[in-house]
Amino acid sequence: MRQLEPNSWVFTDPHFNHHRLVEWGDRPEGFEALIDANWKLRVGQTDVVYCLGDVCFKQQAEAHAKYIQGNPGYKILIVGNHDKQKEAWYLSHGWNEVHESLMLSATVNGRHTRLLLSHVPQPADGSWDMNLHGHFHNNFHRLQEEEMKAIYTKRHLLLSLEAVNYDFVKMDDLINGRVEQPGLPVLAE
């Protein structure tokens, strides 16, 4: 199990080229430029960047050339439901690693913690202590899905770009409770 690097950043669900999110009122005009500017502002060349999936919606090569390839950091993609390309495609378009999910060893509030990174929340099977995920954005409609109701616990930690003003978040700040999150209701223990 790999150790969480000290200068690690995380973001999820950028949905580059998904302009309907603006039309539907889910995101502001220019959200892509905001994500890009925050990446350049926060992330250093030797930092690690985790994306918890759903990189882009359409024109994937264009989006990767514009928003991924030229930006700093060692880039690790945890694939989401909109990330349909093969691993080799992502590796040739700016990502350094690609995973379905990834387990990290981290210190959370002074305790050793197994941190599972995934796009969709995962069932608590005893193999992890905290599940950092995306997929829900800043609304709760997906929690109405029966499979989500059955698994969501207080050990699931949602990262939502909408909740952090499309900014990149230091992993250490997020997992140690120093970043405000949307407050999904705990449905199970």
C-alpha cells in the first residue's frame, strides 16, 4: 500500500466540455477556466494530483490537451463513469497513472488510516477506513439510488468541486476535516 505524499492535491468531476452543466444551472459560466486557473495556482511541478474521475464529457483529446497535459504535477486518474477510454489512451494524454480505485496509507487525526480513493462510493467491506469519492457533485439526487442508500456511511467522504469553488484541495486538509463538504446525510453506520 502506498503512502499518501505530503504535497498531494485532489479534485473530482471536472466534466470538461460538459456545457449542459451550465445550461442546467449546476455550474457557472467559465467553470472550466476556473478549474484550470486553480490548478496552475495551487499545484507545484513535484506535487501529486489525484482526480477522482469524470474528466471530460466530449472532445476528450481536446480537453486533455487544454486542461491536463500542460498542467503541473504527477497526475493520477481514478476513472469515473464518463471515462471510457483505455488506460493507454489516458497515459498518452497527460496522466502518469490510471486506476479503477487506489488504496493509500495516511495519517488521519494522528491515526494510521487506509484511505480508498474511488469515483463512486464503495461498500464498507473492512478493507478500508475512509472512502474519498466524487460522483455526487453538490446534490443528493444520486443518494436516491437504492445501492447508494444501502452503503453510504460516515466513513464516506465526498469531494465536490461545487462545494470548494472549483478549487484544488490538499489531501491532508480534506481527510483531517479542515475542508467543508456538502454534508451528505449518513444513511447507515
